[in-house]
Amino acid sequence: MTTTSLQSPLHPLRECIAKVEAELARGASLSVVFLLEAIFEHALVLAASDIHINPVQEGLQVRMRIDGVLQNVYRLPAGIQAEVVARLKILSGLRTDEHFAAQDGRFRITRPSGELVDVRISIVPLYYGENAILRLLAGTAESFTLPKLGFTPHNQRAIEAALQKPYGMILATGPTGSGKTTTLYTLLRQLDAVATSIVTIEDPIEYAIAGVNQIQVQPRTGLTFATGLRSMLRQDPDTIMVGEIRDNETAGLAVNVSLTGHLVLSTLHTNDAATTLPRLLDMKVEPYLIASTVNIAIGQRLVRRLCIHCRTAMAVSPRAHDRISQFTAQDSIPIGAVVYAANGCGKCHHTGYQGRIGIHEVMTMSSDLRTLVLDLAPAHRLRERAIAEGMVPLVVDGFEKVQQGLTTIEEIFKLSHE
């Protein structure tokens, strides 16, 4: 993996762009190294998770995803498009002479502080040129804990109990970008990597975990989730993590592996925890296998975390109370209760938010739920039974975090549109 070092703290990016435009105007030769360093460092200072470098008719539009929201940041002149993409390809070890095929790669940058940041890049050809999307993976898996991710003590106890079981499945569910893989990494770190053989198959490997054998999916060589899962069984594993259950074959293999004495962790794309079980049925997994192997299903989303430096107290209005009551108990947040609203200051770059936090629902398989699965009960009946047994729904967990001053009512209301 290529590593490049950022030579200074935050570059004056607007001045850099003006300099580039002046050089282009006089026909001077151009180096984009300085420009890309400025973009990388600016993104890291803003705590952006992604950088989008999009070719448009007028030039290159640079956008950054900050706290889950994509924002326009800068417009670069059209004359540097080829140089920018070529530099990114060189850093990623991609073919610089290929302009009409999708390419994926990764590289590493070193900040002036010494912090290493892994960068995943995807380049695809569009109408106006090649489009580059960069995912910034700052920090390490060692910094994650369940409380830091937003799990309540109640949910944490349920998950840790499932981790103690020698076999079965722990499934993290939710849409793309909801933090499922981060949750699985956090769970792997709680296992004893010395006394336990842990093998993962991922696409891509986001963080390196000490003591864990991590396999990267390689479709060109035939190494898929399904074929990799078969190979992993010959590696004498105790715990297996499958990055994602995408198809019927992988689902069937994962279930059978967990049935033969292995603890399997994986992710599924479902709307909530209860839909996990019917989703496995859709993947042609037999009901008795689902009932026998699934230990716990974790549904999750990410919401923006309030900036503690500028958040402002406010009282819940009757209108907000009525909307809240549609999703939770009538008096969970009474009229006049003190919650917090986003404001904006220099520390949060005037957004009112700083980082994100997870909201979760954790469904532990009980004998009643297993019976419902065997009876092919629909997701809403599974959900009702799980709530009756103590599962706290996603939205309710979200409003509890509103009361704690961690996020806003508006952030939770966004989930009601899903």
C-alpha cells in the first residue's frame, strides 16, 4: 500500500486553488500534489468520512460527507481534472492508462501528527470524465467500544451474553452507512484473540485488528464471500466474521457453519432487527435453521451528535410532543421537557453537530420468537413479540438520546420517513 505524508497542517486551500488557476491561465506546468494534500488535510480537519471529486461541465466539484451529510466544498478548474485523477491513481497503484473502466484501490496518508489514515478509492468513468470517491478511515479499531458507539447498558448486556455463546449467529442490520461493520469490529475486539482463532472475510478490510486473520474478497480470482467461507473452515476457526451476507449461497453457508460449532458474525441489509428473520427466509434458509442458529439481531442507524460547545436548551412544544407520541409512549418526553437544539460555533464548523452516534434495537432470540419463526410469522408479529420481551425500538432509543442531550428531535424525526 502506498503511503504519502502531508507536509503541513491545514493548507490555505482557496489560496492554493487561486494559484492553480493563475498557473493554468499562463500555461505553466502544474503539480497537483500540493492541491490534493490540502484537500486531504481539510477533509480530516472537518472530520469528513468521504471526499467526492465529481467531474462536471464547469470543472471538478469537490464535496465532502460530514457527519453523514454531503456538502459542496470547492469547485476546481476543469484544466486540472486529468492531473488530479492521474495523481490519485498513482497513489492507489491503479492503471493510469485506463480511462473507461471502473477501478478500486487504496493508499495511506500520514498526517503531520504522525496519525495514519487509510484511504479507499473508487474511480468510475462518467460523461464529463472520471469520478473519484474516497473513503477516509481515520483512527483504529482499538478506539471503539460499545458505549462509545451509543449502545445502552441494557443492549450491551444482551450483546455480550450472545458473544459468550460458543456457536450461533450475531447479525448487525441496517442500511448502507449505518455503522454495521464498525459494530462487528467492536465485538471482535471483545473476544480473546490469543485463546480464540478468529478469521474474517471482508470487502473491503477497513481496519487491521491485531490477532485476527483477515481475508480480502478478490472476485477476479474467484475469492468471494461464499468461496472464502468454505476456505475459512480449513483454517481451524472458532469465530468467523463474514463482512456481508449478500446472496442465498453465502446465507446458507453461514447458517450451516454456525450450526457446526462456530460463532458467526455478519451483516444484513434490512430495515430493522425483526426483518432479519424473514430476510433469511427470502434467501432460502430453512425456518428450523434460522430458529436454531440466530442468537441476536442488532438493528441500527447513525444520527448526528450535538456539539456540546454550542447546543442550546429548549422546551418541547405541544406540536413536537404530538409527533413524538406517534412513535413512543405518550409521556416519554412531556410538553415543556428540556431538550437541546443545534446552534453552531467554530468548534463544529458552524453546523451545530460534531460526529455521529448510533441508535439501536437489539432482538434476542427467545423460545417464543423461535416458535414464531417456525410458524413463518410476519416481521410485524416478530417485532411485537420482541418489544413485549423488552426490546427497545430504534426510535425510542433515539428519543432517549434526545433526552440525554446527545442529538436533536429533528434527527430522530428523519428516521420516521424510512
